[in-house]
Amino acid sequence: MKTPELYYVDGALPETAVPEGTPRPWGRTTVIGRPLPRIDGYERLSGAAVYPSDVVLPEMLYGAIVRCPHAHARVRSVDSAAAARLPGVRAVITGATPAADLRWYYTPTVFTKLFDPECRFAGEAVAAVAAETPQQAWDAARAVAVEYDVLPFVVDEHKALEPGAAAVQAGGNRVGEPVRYARGDVAAGFAAADKVLEATYSTAAEIHTPMELHGCVASWDGPRLTIWESTQGVYPVQQRVAAALGMPLANVRVIGRYMGGGFGSKLQADKYDLAAAVLAKLAARPVKLFITREESFVCVGNRPPMTMRLKAGVKKDGTLTALEMTVLGTGGAYPAGGTSLGDWLVRDLYLCPNVRTEMTDVFINGGPARAFRAPGHPQGAWALEQMMDALAAAIGMDPVELRLKNIPKVSQARGGQPYTSTGLDRCLTEGAAAFGWSQARRRARSDGPVKRGVGMAAGLWVAGGGGPPSTIVLKLFADGSANLNMGASDLGTGTKTVMAMVVSEELGVPLDRIEIENADTGTTQYATASGGSKTVPTESPAVRDAALAVKRQLLAVASDELKTPAEALRIEGDEVVSSADPAVRRKIARLEGLQRRGVIVGVGTRGPNPEGKVVNPFAAQFCEVEVDTRTGAVRVVRFLSANDSGRVMDHLTYESQVIGGITMGIGLGLTEQRVFDRQTGTMVNANWHDYKIPTAMDVPADIVAVPIDTPDDEANTAGAKGLGEPVTIPTAAAIANAVYDATGVRVLDSPISPMRLAPLLAAARQGGAR
Amino acid sequence: MIPAFGYVRPSTLAEATAALAAPGARAHAGGTDLLGCLRDGVFTADKVVSLSGIPELRGLRKNLDGGVIIGAMTTLAEVAREPAILAGYAALADGALSAASPQLRNQGTLGGNLCQRPRCWYYRGDFHCARKGGDKCYAAEGENQFHCIFGGDVCFYVHPSDTAPVLTAFDAALRITGKQGSRSVPVAQFFVAPAVDYTRETVLAPGEVVTEVVLPPQPAGTRSTYRKLRARGSWDFALSGAAVVTTLDGGRVRRARIVLSGVAPVPWRVPAAERALVGQPITAATARAAAVAAVQGAEPLAENGYKIELVRGAVEEALLRLA
């Protein structure tokens, strides 16, 4: 079975050396697992941290991009003369500028020009300017006169396949052949079922809207280009920019030490990098080009909307007999994974011998999708987990029990390879117990208009095990302080904190004596982008390997001085101590050998994952809602997330991930949706007011994290699996199930806003439902 | 990005109205929306006249008739926590507290809340719509889930204010001052329906500003509330809402005012719902009857039929709060 394509991989990856030997699993830990605050919390909160959007260089200019206002148009002419004459304007580039005649690749074979004459979505880049101030740049961008031939458009993925629909791409509106998957005999499975249910579910497109906008600062020094980028991965940005500009990788340095959120939308370079680099070259000045909040809604990605027809068969005893799913989705105007992984949970979450899926990805005149926190999974969970709820009701079984009946120990969609660990059953049972699930289900129903209900949903994440490559360089200085050098970005999840804890665990160095140098292609080693819930399971073992390399050298030094074999020495706080005779000890900072060397350098790498096994995290979430049946207003009262993500590295960052994932899932479930104007094909809610992300008033104070804290020692030497995505996969579906429990109304389309729910409730009252 | 404009901050009302008489002058109250509108090109300003330096426009005082006068520059946060409002005009405190977000309420003013421009996403977006001098309302055939079910004509926006319907229900009046002097206009006549003139939202003449909100005394037995329904818990305009003021006498409604928000281009009074209550006690049945009457004559667009349910729910819940 083909491994699903993972979105964080962009081209070939370098191989890194396999570590020498495998250390014993940690067992009990002293630092790892504690609830420790961020090591860079002060910098982030005080404003001392220099994010890419804070970078100011001498003589720096500001860039802005001219964007096509039409959903589909061909550029007839671009007149930049008036813009170039405006005060402060230092460079204007268009499709006719030789230095800007660059290619932008969506796939290895699909590309356009940087400023392509054919604009396939509103917000496509047409030209760019650089000026002395941001205001002058924006004014100049407005002053670039572009004449368009406006073309027919389609922004509704269902209409895109109708005869006569506007052609987004010359080859038609299908991205390719439908993606099909099958195992077993679905017809036989349905025939063997006691109950067969079928429904069509849909999720609306979501926008990432990270706090820090997308953008960069580009600066040339002779043939060398340095880019400060708000990114989840400096190396993917370096690769893309070097390739597009035809430059040696060595001459492109990308720095992204801090960044303010990405959620998958900052795993890659963007056209703005090329525009900034070219503007900076032509103006011979550094250029800062951050897009506006409004632009960020249309041209730097989205979660693809999906329409999912799902048919499911179950026996009275809860055995699933067949699942059949068809998905329609769109990644916008270019191939961008419009249905990517939408069927994965149907394929693999529950034991089911007979499964068939078919996914059709279509083009529309919309901005290209990008990976969005667990691509495809929250969408698939919206369908599958509501269906499981309906099946449970249909056979009169508790929804938790139905799921427990169908726990796979192997990845059925990957040829039956076993999981290194699956805590799905424990997530369900321990989550239900901590939530008080059975009691909450039994509670008396209100006769009033405000109804309470509880719901739950489960999930797994297709990846989350991490893997090579990663190389870490760790330096221990003569005074016992340490410098950790790693390529990975910390996208706000606490990566730096967790990695410092790994160093501290092995070497006893206090966290405030560990300095981290990260996310800089000029000074740190290759790392894949931070995404896919893989940063901790990828980097922690490599950091541990580096720390162990330092430890071996340190103990060798100490062995000479303490006249004790290295095997009999251990590190205790800031001292090296003999295990045999505790009186034999010396402070690390007093070791003469260390003083002479000045520094001990350890290099660590990430070893391979176990052959023939699958490393996935699992989750179950439970929530309680209150629904005002007169108005369709839903209030989330409380949430609980039980996660099997292997070892808990830091209880505090763990809880933060849970709170963040649930908050984002509440957005999918209750408030967020991209709205295109049907008359013009442009987005009408491209701002933070009309596009409604949840506020503090929409998120319950009562969010509980229940970690199934079991190290997965087979997965890697840290025993950790990913967490960032699993925490948002079941959330929206759990809310939908709770709304059903409260009202008897099943909401098949997200979001469950009053405008959707109130009419459904009214119809149910007419129909005599409870 | 924002075209250059002049800025003055006079310390007297006379200076302010003189400055505002110049063509292209715009009043600046809390300023929570002005810069955004200028930046987005919703309208332009040659000169911005700040009202923030005029002390008498701020604060609240008892009127001789027993009512209350609120300076137009009083912030929404101040209105929401003012004891005299909480005691005598609870619905106004509800309305002020339900607007926007805490930060915006600390800065936004009552006068500004009444005079705010439409929030229609076409009006605010890059659409040359009728209200901006174009030849059509994009909402009519477009994405109209947030638009009006009452009173639409040429333009189908909804008035965004949460305080305007409440003030209408209290029969409040506005003191308006311009270079030529002052006048008083009932709130109920302050807003201009698109059928009358779809290029303006209020009767303010160029250079005029709202200086005071005059709340008349309410009869004994009067209670009030404002119920707002929205798509998220904060920082959101009403999908629909109901301001209800009732005066009870011997357990029966002697007088009722029900004014809707979020469903019409002006605060939308529903006399049929009021009539359904007069002479009745407030019960589940009479509240329901009033709620049903409140949507009489509604003309939903393609995407906003749900507002009928929401209006019914808001009216019913508001009334039951007063039962």
C-alpha cells in the first residue's frame, strides 16, 4: 500500500547519519514531563523577541504587491509609470521586468510565472513595488494601472463540474483522476449489516489567519541573499527561493528564529519572497514585504472545503461491516490537495474489513489551499464521527462503546502494519471516565427551551511519528552552560523549551544556562519544516543523541580526573559523581579537562523509525453544550481531550496545545467559513471581523487535558509522538454530536451557526421531534 | 495609504461646528471606525474634527423632567456601568454592553454608535454599490445572510447599532448641533430608510453632530431589556435582536415598545407585536404571540430567512425576562 503523501515534504530530503547505538529508554525522568514554562516566554511577552516582522535594517525599503481584483482575468497591460513617479518609490516590477521573469511551481510540473498574465483567483500577484515607507508602497501599488480582460469564473466546487462551467485550467476543472481506495467487499459488507445509514456532510473552507502576517525581509550582500522569514521551516524556503532564482543554496540564507503562528500556511516559500528579493536587487536596498491582513485571507492558503457522502453498515453488536465514502473538494485554482487525506479516518480509524473511498479534487477560481492543521482529518472526522454517533443511536449503543468495539491494532490502510502503540481504547475509556460521560448521558433532560447535551468523537493522525533527517550540534562550555544548535522552527508550540528540557535531562544543565540557536540555514543544520505534529518526535531523539555524545566525552574527561571508569560515573546536577562512591565527585565547571578544551561538541542525528510499523497519535474528545432551541445559539460549556501522544514532554506546553486545538476546532464547528460572492467570485469576508474566529467568549474556561502518558519506546528514543494536530481533529464533530444529543437535530454542514441551526430546529418542531 | 487630511481638536462645540461646516470635514468621536473607513476608501475626509477635547459632550446628568441626558461622547463602557442607566434604562446598559468588544467599548462613544456607517460587506468591500454611487445593491442577489428582512429598498443593509433600537424603544431624542444652531430629533426619526434616501443613514445635515441623547422619564412599572443574537460571543454585530420596554399596571401590560436590531436598515419598531401584549400579562403564551406578530411583513432575501426564527426567539426571550 502506498504511503500517503505528507505535506511537509518538499522534494528530496537529505539523509543524515544513523546514530551510534540506541540509548536505553528514559524510564523515569527528572526534567522531561514537568509542567515548565517557555524558556523564551519573557522575550515573547515583553516584546524583546525579534520576529521577522520586527526586523528593521539600515536603508530598508518596504514592499507591496499589486493583486488581481477579479476571480479570473487576463492581464492586458500593466502601466507602472505613474506609480514609479510617486514620492519614495524606488522599484516597480511587473511581468515585463526581466529580473522578475521567474517561474513559480505548484507541483514539479505545474507552474506559472511570478507575475503571470492569467490570474486564476482574486488576489493573484500582478506586480510589486518598493518604497521608503509602507504607506508609500501601498499607494504606489494602487497607482499601478492594470487593464484586465475579465474572464468567466467559478468559485463553487459543485458547479465547477457542471457542463458549461468556466474553465479554471485549460485541461478542465478536474485536478486529476479521482483518488480511489478499496479493501474487502463493500457490497457484501452492507448486506451483512443490521443497519445501514447514509448521509452527506460538508465542511466550509477555513483560513489560517495566524497572528503574525506572512512576509519577509530580503537583503543582498553581493551574490548572497539573506531572508528573514516568518516560517515553519527555513530550509524549505531556502530550497524554493534558490531554485526559483537559480542560485546556489549556499548563497541563500533564511532566518526564522521566531515566528508568530502558521498552522501549516508557512511551510513553504511564497511569491512574496521572490518579489522582495527582486525588488531588493533592483533597488540595491533591503526590502521588507509583509502582506496585509486582508491579503492573508485570499492568497496564502486555506483548509479545503469538502463534501462527503458517507454510507456505513453496522451489526447489532456494534461490529462495523462496511464504509463507503465519496469526497468532493477543492484546493483552489492550482493543484493543492483539495481532498488530501479527507478519507484517511474512514480508511484507518476503526476496524472495518470492507472500505471503499473515492475523492474528486476540482479547480475553482479561489486561492490555492495549503496544509492546515491536520489536513483532511477534521473534515473526515466531521463525517465519520457524526456517522458513528448516528450508528450508535441506531443500534441503541453508547457511542463510546461502539468505538471500543472497533479498535484496530494495525494500520489497515497500510497493509496491516502494526502500530508501535495505540492508546485509542485508553483515550476513550479514560477520557469518558474523567469527563463523567455515562453520568452526563443519563442526566435528566430539561423541558425548557435551553437544552444541554454531550458529545464525543475520536481521531488519529496519519503521521505524527516524525523521522529523519535531523542533525543537532550541542556545545557544552567550560562553565557548564550549553548551546543547542538546531534547524527546526518553534512555531509557538514550545519546541525550543522541550529541546532544552531534553538537554537538561541528559546533562543536568539548568534551563536558564541553555541557549538555543535555531532556524537559520546559515548557522544551523538541516531540518524539515515544523509541521505534521512531528517536530518533537523528530528533534527530541536527535537532541538526545547530541547530548549523549557530549556526555560520553564529558565522562571520559572526568574519568581521567576522578580515576574512575566512565561507566561508573553519572551526572548529578552540576556535578559528575561516582555511582560506587558518592564522595568521589567534581563540579563539571571545575573539570580541568573541560577547562583546557574550552568546549565539548556533540553531534546528534535522528535515527530511522522502526521497520514495518506505523507511529500514529490517537485522540478522543468529549464536550458538553447548551443549545437555545429558540435561537439556535450554541454555547460550549466544557471540553475534555484525551490524547495518546506517547510520552508527555512538558505538561504545560501539552495543555496549551490541547487548549489551542480545541479553540481552533470550535472555529470549524461553530463560526468559521470563507464566503465568496457569487456575482464576482471574490471573498466578501476577508477580514477579522467578517471572518469569525472564536473569541474568548466562545471558548469554555473548562478545558481539561487528559494525557495517556505512556512512552512509545518503540517509536523513538524520546518515546514521544506528535500532539499539535490530533488535538483539533475530533473537536468539531464532538460539538455536532453534542448538539444532536441536546436537540435531536443533526447538523450535517459546518459551521453550526444560529443561521443554520435555528431553521433546522424550527423544522424539527414542525415535524414533532423532541 | 490614507489620503492626507487635516486634523483639528477644538475645545468648544462652537469651534467644532464651525470646523465641521467646511466641505469634506468629518467628525471624529471614539475613532474606532473612522481610520478604517478612510483606509478602505469607504469615504474620504479633507479634515478630521475631533470631538474628544470638548468636555461638555461627555458624561451624564439628570434632566429636570426626571429623565437622563447623556453626552454623545460618553463611551459605551461608561454607559453600560452608569448606575442611573442600570436602574432606570436597563436595556440601554444591555445594548451598550453587547456592542463590539471591551477594547472598542472603552473607546467607542454612544454618539458614534448611533452614527456609524453600514457594516455591509459589499459597502465595506471593493464593490461600487448603490450606497457608494453605483448602480446596484450587490446583496440583493448576492451573499445576503447578514442583510435585512424588513425595510429594504435599493439597499439592503442592516443598521449595526445595538443602542439605537433601545433608544427608540425609550422614545429618546437626540440633540443635534450645527453651525446654524441646535435642534432636537426623536431617535425614531433620526434614521433614514433607504426608500427615502439610500445615500444617507441619518437626518444629520452636513456639519451637524449629535451632542446629547435625551432619555425621557419612564412611568412607574417600566422595565426593559435588550436581547442580542449573534454568530459569536463577542465582537460581532446582531444577527437580530430585540429591545423591549414594558410598563406593567396590575400585572398587565399597559404600554409596550418592541424595536428590533439587525434586521432592517433602521431600528425596526414592530407595533403589531406591541399590540399583542397590551392589556395582557406577560406569559409564555403572550410572549409567543408577540414574537409571532413581530415577524409579520418580513421579506427575507435568499439567504436570510433564518432571521425570522431569530427575531421570534429574541422577542420571546426578551419578554420572558420581563415577565
